[in-house]
Amino acid sequence: MRVLIDTNIFISRENHIVVPDRLQKLLNVIHSANVQILVHPLSVKEIERDRDEKRKTIQLSKIKTYAVLEDPPDPTGDVEYVNIVGEPRDEGEFVDHCLLYCVQRNAVDLLISEDKEIRRKSQRLGISQRVLGIGESLQYLEGRFRQPRVTSPPAVTEVPVYTLDLKDPIFDSLKGQYPDFEVWWTRISREGRTAWIYRGKNGCLGAVLIYKKENEAVPSNPPLPKRERVKICTFKVSEMGQKIGELFVKLSVKYAIEIHFDEMYTSLFPSGAEQLVELIREFGFDKVADKNGEHVYLKRMVPDGRPCSNIDIAKRFYPSYYDGPSVRKFIVPIIPKYHNRLFTEYERRQVHLTEYAGELIIEGNTIRKAYLCRSRISGMQAGDVLLFYRSKDEMALTSVGVVERVHHVVRDAERIMRYVKNRTVYTKAEIGTMAKKSTKVILFTWHFHFPNPLRLEYLVQQGILRRAPMSIVRVTHNSYLQIKKAGGLDARLTVS
């Protein structure tokens, strides 16, 4: 991002006075986000006209530490532009018009100015959302470049790349596939890149994922056009059986959504990566190109308008899902101890001490989960929306899932085990007891937690429920729309 600063901002920053607090915060955000600060050549000339020689010398020496906008566009010959802003009355106003013209012609992303006349003219030009004062700039840049909060189990940590040991066995195959791997590692370490890691019981890395934000074209065949994407640079799992790969996919998707990126991609050599390919394809990564012998897999999280079935939307564009009137909506009660195990990324849950000691809850790692019950409710089918209600303590709707498949009447424990594998909170012994009576097996994908969990009092007050649900309850589409809005779900990620 390129930000042009007005002379008045520079003077406020560089004068022999204490820098205002909000300006200091703004400069810190700009610096940490690697935003490029530019000054207009005419701003330099403005300082050169200062009659106070001592002040001029000091300020000129300081402004040279900023990059000067190269070949700025000249508004003089743009009749339409001049008709809007008017003819400049003096040199100072001509400079103001030139600064605004840089925004108008997209030479920069933002202009930061405290000049009220510049702000008024930006409104007439229709670019006021890109001409901001110090306070507005701070709010905008903090929102855009804030460090996203991605909740993960305590056993998974985010660490600087430079803290990892390249001699760890998990990197051996990568060093064999990529001759320049160690050179690349040195570079990203110096850049301050971070990674999600999980350490196994032997102290070695059981999994590692290194990611990167990009806003550039991908030089593949065919090339991917320039766009904001999250790139998964390195994704290796050596400790199997705990669904860590699925957990890392979930974290990556959550991260992309938090920073408002709609796409993510990775590239890998197909030989020896069959399990990883199977995993990422399951959650919507499609092979779209080749690059130096690697296959490039792209994932979109917002549907692109092409024809797609309700079920395919939830898979191809996960975590987006279809929620139109043609699919049913159900409120599904779940007691706290099972909610804690099934939804480990739920921010309000209490973490067990064993998790801090490195324990992973397998069913919590998964995206694809299973819910077992004896509910007699009928009509539930693939694509229907599940709204999970945490009973007893919070007594609130907390989470959203989408049905993959329903087995309505099952009395065979072995069949249930084959259906659910390690995606349920129940042990094999508990399933054996349940299977003595008819059991409903609901296989579903977890999609979101409500930013604003909806408590029972609200649900009753709005006529969505009469009382706390003791079993699965179907709700109307209109009730669901109320829940969706009040719960704060991102409408971009639902398709109706």
C-alpha cells in the first residue's frame, strides 16, 4: 500500500514538538504494516519556500528520509477535474489539487491530510473515503492490518520461523525437493515470518504450516492474476492419527477470513503428497495450474456465481454454505462437556490442563464431525443447516454446521463406528451402549461460531423457541434469518 502525506502532516511529525499521540500510533501502524509513505515533489518545494532558513534546512534534511512520488500526474490539462475543484488561487492551492489528483488517478492508495479544504474537495470528487485525517487513517489501517485472532488448541502455537531447527526430521524431504530451501528459509526468517507448529511427544515437530499474505500474480501455467491471497508455503504433518492436517486447514481458512481475503493457494510436487492432496481437495482446493513441476491448488471461499449444488457450495467454498429457503434449519442441543470437545476453537470454552501439556482433542481438530442422538425428528438431509445450542451453562446458540449425511435408524455399534470414526465425542464403549436402541447419526461440517451467541431469553422473546430445547427442533426460515442477523454471521459467506 502507498500512502501520500500532506505537508501539514510532515510538519506535525518533524517539528521540534512532542508528536501527538494519535499521529505516533498511526506512524507505528504504518511502519509495522510495511506501508510505503510518500511525499509529493511539490511538498518539497513548499518547504523550500520557507523564509526561515534554519527551519527550512532542518525540515529539508528530514523530508529526504521519505520516498518522493515518482512522476506524479499533473492535473493542469484535465478539464473535467479542474471544473470540479476549480482553478487554483495560489501556489498552495495548486499543490493541494496535485495531491488530490494523485488519489484521483490511483497513483497512491490514500492521502493523509488534516486540511479541511482538501477534505471538502475530495467529497466533490467522490474520493473522500481515500482522503483521511490522522484519526480516520489510524482507524482504517488498524482495521486492515490488525493481527487477526485465530484461536487454536494450546498444543498448537504460532512461532517465528527463526526459532525452528532446520535439522528437525520434518524438513528432510523439503530439503530434498527444493535445492534452495535453506536459502529461502534464511530469507523468510529475516523477514519475521511465522509458522503454526505442533510438537510431538518426542520433542520433534509433528506438524508445521508456514503461510504468507500476497497481493500479486502467480507465475504459473496458466498464470493466476494479481489478487489478495493467503499462500500456504510449507505444510507438513509427520504425526498421523490426530487430524492435525484438518486442524491446520481450519486455522488457515479462519486466518484468511479474518484478514478479509477470499482466496488461498498452495503448490506442491504430486509425488509423495497424495494424502495432503486428498485432504486439501476435500475442503475445496482445486488444481488450477502447474509451476516448475508442482501442481498449484487454489481455494475460493466466496462462491463465484457458477452453477453449484447446495452440497457442493459447502465443500468447494468452505466455510461458505447455502442457507436459502429450500434447506431446513434445526436447533441442536449439546451439553457443555461435549460442546467443549467438539468445538475446541470456541473462545468461551474452558481449556483443560492436559491440553496445555500437549494433549490434542481429535474430534475438536476436525472440520467434519459427527453428532449422535436418539431424536425422532424426520426430514433432515444433506445440506440442511444445524444451529448448535449449548445447554445448561450458557444456554445459547453458539455454532453453525451443515449436514453431510444422516443415518436415521442404526442399532449396530460397528456400523456407527465406521460412520463416525474419530469425529465424535463418544467412546467406543459409549457407542456400544447407545446402539442398544435406535440411534441417529448426523455427519456434518462445522462452519462458524456466532460472533454474538444468542441466549435463550432472546430466542424465547423473539418467538423462535418456546423453551430450552431438550432435543433437535426445526425452526422456520424466517426465524433462521433473525438468528443469522442477530448472531452476526458474515452475509458474504452464505448463499441464498
